[in-house]
Amino acid sequence: CGDHLIKNIHFLPDPCPLPDKLKKRSLNEKERLIYAPMSGVGGIVYDKDAVYIEMKEDQNKENEEVILLI
């Protein structure tokens, strides 16, 4: 146990290199995907005996009835 002399050194590439582009300041709607089924995030809420889906008003044309079969 003591000091050892180094005879040979190899440089390896960085396994996690820095990104080439600048980071985004925000995400658009398509990039905000998250898998957290029971958290209420993402417009779907699970209840004891029902599933509620939040819909934007422009998607529901003239108060048409929406039926969800599970």
C-alpha cells in the first residue's frame, strides 16, 4: 500500500455528454405527457365507480351527448 506509478491512461468518451442545443423554457401541449393514472393530472379523474374525462368546450359540438364505454 502506497503510491503507484501510472504506466498507461486511456481517455473514454463521456457516457452522458452535454446537450448540443439549449434547453427549452417551456413545453407545448404534446410534450406534456405524463403517466400518472390516479393523480388527476391530464384531464382524467378516477372515482370509486366512474371515470371523468375533462373535455375542452370546442371539442363538444352543440352539447352532443358523449358516451364512454370501458
